[in-house]
Amino acid sequence: MKKEHQLILLPLFAACCYGMSVDLSRLTGRLGKIYADKRGGAGNPCDREDMPFPCQSSDECIPLKYVCDQSPDCKDGYDENPDLCKAKDRPAFNDLVLFLTKEKWLMSSIFAGKSLASVAHGLTVSQDVDDFASRTGLDQKHTGMLNAALKAAKTGRMKPLIDMGMPQSSSSENTVKYVFGKLLDTGFY
Ligand SMILES: [Ca+2]
């Protein structure tokens, strides 16, 4: 992959989490999955280096710079899909799975009863908390907890998070602040 494409793909499909270095092979794997999901095959069907992004319901391929530039370039408009464009600024799905695995207290408190994959996917693509609650079926009580947790991270007062089970360690606090900060910066709360 050309270096210029790597530079564009980094912000588009991944965000580095809690000090992990960005692993391009992992990104490529993720792209492969996205492409496979989209067209039912394996790998990226767009083999021209200057037009590597596949539209969803046609054989069109477009340059990455046209993805999420607020102007539809694919006939089906997939390049401006709200989920896709939200995900480009969010931590990557795989990074969120690692985060939720490490911060188990989140899964047993706020996201109790939900699957790791559905929470990670919801956090990646949802426009905001209400959209997330609707996608994942989070009930009112737990949606309230999620709002309270995001508010706590926003104000920097971590007590509500500790009450929800967050370990009192700088490692957990920094990790949660980083990931929640990414959500706050992208309109999730
Ligand atoms: Ca576009």
C-alpha cells in the first residue's frame, strides 16, 4: 500500500487506543472484513491504488479523498453513509473490543447483558447516546448510567465512574478518559 494511502486510511478506519501503536496489518485486515461484508467476497475489489474505496451496491471505486467529504460520489451514496463517516473519527471496533475486555467493569455495570461486539460496534457507528441505546437495546436505567459516565469523564470528576466499578488506578482512569474523550469529541454525548 502506498504511504499516502496509509496516511489517509489511518484516520479513516482506526484510532490508536491507550498507547497501543497502530498496526497497519491489523488495519488492512479490518478493511478486508469491511470489503468482504460489503460485496460478499474477500479482499478489496478496488485494485487501483488511486481509487481504493469500493461503493456498496455497484462496481464503482472512488479515491479515499472523496469519502465523507459531504458530497455523494458513489451512485448509492455509500461514501457519505452516516455510520461510516461517524466511524472514521471513532476508535476502531477492534480497539474498542480490547478496551471493553480490559475494563470489564463497564460490561458488568453500564453495558450489563449486552454483547461485547454489539457494544463495540454501537460505540463505533452511533451518532449519539440515544442512537446507541436504540441500536443496542440499552434500557433507560443503563442509558442514564452511560450519560452519567460520559458527563463524569467530560468534567474530569471520576467519582461516579469509581462508584460504577472503575478500579482506582491511573491506568484505568487514563484509558477511560482517552476513549470517552474520543466519544465526547465526536458528538456521542
Ligand atoms: Ca463523497
